[in-house]
Amino acid sequence: MVSFTTSAPLQHAVAQISGRTPLGSVLKSAEWELVPAELRMRAMFSAQVQNERILAEAQQRIQQRIKLERSTLADGTEGALMNRGRFIEEMRQILSEEGYKRGEAKAGSLMDLKSTRRLGLIWDMNLAQAQGYARWKTDQSATGLEMEPCYELIRVASRKEPRDWPMVWLEHGGKFHGAAGPDYPLAMGRMIALKTDPIWRYISRFNSPWPPFDWDSGMGLTGIDRDEAEDLGVIGPDDVLSPLHRPFNDGYSMALTGIPDSGLERLRSQFGDSILIDGDAISIHTPTTPLSDAIQSASPEPSISARARAIADAGRDQILGLGSGNDAAPWPRGFDTSTTTPEVLASTSAVAVGRKLLYHELWHGSAESADAFSGLIRSFLPDEVAVMVQDNHIHAWRPDLLTLTPEAIQALSVANENGVLLGYGQNMGVSPYVTVIIKDAEGHVIGGFQAPAATAKVYAASRAKDFSDAMGQPVRVLINGKEVAL
């Protein structure tokens, strides 16, 4: 069981939990283990839990514990910290409110979401992962690597049937150093490696270089200082370690069978072009063409939102520079560009950062003005975005993320069968559907589309994020005329 006993919140642990996105799916634990670790680290999930309110409520309570936030009582006074027992009690109440039924799961088993075992495991594992990540981030500083360049794998809690960790270590290429310790006296030595050694990911069931390394394993890490590490021959006197900022491998791909299209859309909205979704396969993705210097200068490691805003700002400057009185403008004199600019900037910038697969506009002007408009968006989009105009259909997409041929893209758009690529969840006119309207803060309509009735909120949230990033301000969303909170 994990207990946060610090007097102040662990900054990196807070970030690790608060930065997660609740993601409901039908995947089992073993299937989730195959999902790339960077994605698992940024998704709040539990095996075969599809209800995202349950996941969000669990996340909020775990986050409350890590932040050391106390509840506020009815009389306004400060209550107790969130703890394991209270978490289980409150989550059981929420499950009842959501109409949870055990189904074929055995009462009290790990398959029973209301059981102490299952809820306790959710609490323990999420706290342990947050704590492990927080320590790993701290230890990856230049000072931390110099003072203690190595970890030793040790037992921190006893188990009735402990795994043979020296064998796990050996099978994954780990080297032994010094004399064996009391936990494993028959081993060939101590399980010690550099903090930057990939062995820590190799021995992990979750492909992450920090504990926990397996479900309820009882194993943890202790730091080995520089002098001892040199004496054991793990590191040389002149060796200098470089901090790891990305502990996972690019290109690592596994199947996501069982996650619905709405879940994939949420992943795309959350991770943008850092992932590649190809059918049911998903992988960590590095764009083949670097983003422009102007976008990179937004920050040393610009977030998706910062990059989208920089692209939209560049586009806004271009559009304003081609006022309706300019003969080079694609629109007629006197045309009010404020009515179309938000949608153009939101959609094209979302394509550029990988949140949206395709931008499509059926231009109702002349062929010459369609060419002029496609040239306009080409002028502010990064080089890795392809722009095409054909028969007044204007498209923008990332060939590294959407691998359809230009001919196939054109055919889908002409047939009104590109709704999924546009991030709307379904094609135009498919029933049943609901109407999503996006408005700016003043109530002006700036976007809209048809979406699947059951999952409209997912697609509405993704597209609202496109608009809010492009405009630098929040937007309002209506589904079938009723405003909804996202």
C-alpha cells in the first residue's frame, strides 16, 4: 500500500495525475499493458471500465490525495485528507449512482469493480505510479545523476509468493554487481544498473522505468552513490550521464482492439501528432519534417495548444493582410472575413498539430478564387501539411498521419463520406445524429457539424479545443440547441 507522507505535494506526481485524460475502453489489463507506455501514462483508465465519469471521479480523488487537499465540511471548516478507505467508500457510492452491475464477475473479486480488492488496487497502483514517476523525474536531473548515478532493485515489501526477480533481471540482460544481498542470497550479485539503463523498462510489466514494475510486486529502488557505483564498476570515474527526458521508444506500436472510434478521437485530441493511429494500431510518432522555426520558438518544447495557437496567429495575420479590398484576396470585395476566419484557423491549425486528420472546404467561388484561397492557407501552414485544390474542393492534411492518396481523399469528400476524417464521428446525413454548434464568447456561431448521438460530446470537446486554441479564448458548445459543459 502506498502512503504519501510528505508535508508538501510532489510536483511531478501532481502533474502526472492531473495531466491524464479519462479514457473508457473495453480493454483488459493484459491488453492495456501492450499499449505504448507514453499513452498509458497520460490516460486515466481501469481495465474494462467504459464509463468515463467513474474514471474522472477516481482521478479527482487520487489527485486530491497527491495534492494534499483537504475536503471542506458543511460548516466551512477543513476536513480530513482523502485516504484509501474514504476513496473506496465514495467510489462505491458513485458506482451505485451510475447503475453499476457486477454482471458475471464474482463478488469481491478483482473483476468486481465495487470490491475492496479492485478499488484498493486502483488507489494503490495510481499512487505508486505517480510517486515512482515523480522520483524518476527528480532523479533525472544532472545533479541527481552525478550524486547517485545508479539504482539497485530491492524488495521493499514481503510477499507470500515472491517472483524470482534475479531471474527476471538476468533474462532481460541485467548485470549483477558485488555480493548478493539478504533478499536473494543465491543470486549472482546485486541488481544494480545506471539510472539511464533501459533495463528498468525491460523488467517492467508496464514498460516504464520506475516502480511499480509489476502488479503488487513489492519491489522498489534505492539509489547508489557515485563512490560505491565506481567501486562496483558500474560507472567509470570520468563517465557523465545525460538526463533522459523521453524514457520511451518512438515507433513502438501495439493494437488497440476494443477502443471505440470516440476513444481514438480523444487520444488524437490529447496527443496530437505525437501518436500515429493506423486502423487499430497506435504508435508513438515523430514527425518526419520539423516544425517551422516560428512555431518552435513558441517555447523550447511547445505544447500542442501553443503550437496550434502560433499557427493560427500566423494565419490570422495572412488573412488580415488580404482585406476584401485587396485584388489578390480570394473573396469578393466587402466580404466579412470574420464570419469564416475562426473555422478556417481552428481546422487548419488542428490538422497541422495532428488533432484533426483532414481540413476540407468546398469553395463556392470561381476556380481562380479557390486557387487563391488554397495558396493563402498554404502560406501559413507548416511544410509537413499538404494542401490540394481540385474542382473547388480544398484539402489540407498531414501525409505522415493520414496515408490516403490525394485521389482517395478527393473521392471521399465529393461523396460526403469524409466526416470521420474531419473529426465529426460520422459522415454527413448518417442517422441518427445530433447537431453540434460552436459559438464564441459573444454568442456568434463559428462552427458546427453533425455527430453520433451517443458520443457527440467527445467530438464536440475535440473540436471546441481546436477553436479555443486557435482563438485564444474559451468557446461555448450546444448539442441539439442545449448548451453543454465540456
